[in-house]
Amino acid sequence: MRVDETIKKVKEAGEVRGRLYQIHKELKIPYSWLKKLSYGHIENPQAKRIEKLAEYFQSEQQEQAA
């Protein structure tokens, strides 16, 4: 999953109540960082965090397809 697609997914998650908190708990990524990313306040997000998020969203898509 590309970086821009991952960021778009985070923005979409930010629109659903409790979704960012769920991601924060599952991936151990700081909630405040996820919130800032969903608002577009982080221009160059850390690669490790984006990779974790991309893997998370890909596995989520695979589960929905199954």
C-alpha cells in the first residue's frame, strides 16, 4: 500500500468515532500522532509507523474480502 493511500485510510479512520483509538491500542502508535496525521498536520510521517499502518489496513482489507 502506498504512503498516500495509507494516510487517506488514517483520515477516513479519524472520521469514525473511536477508530483511531482502536488503531492506537492495536499497533501501539501514539494516539496524538494518529490524530495529527488524520488532520494532515504531519508532512513527513515516520516510515516505520506508516509501514505498520499499511500492514494493518492491508490485513483488514483481506479479512473483509474473505
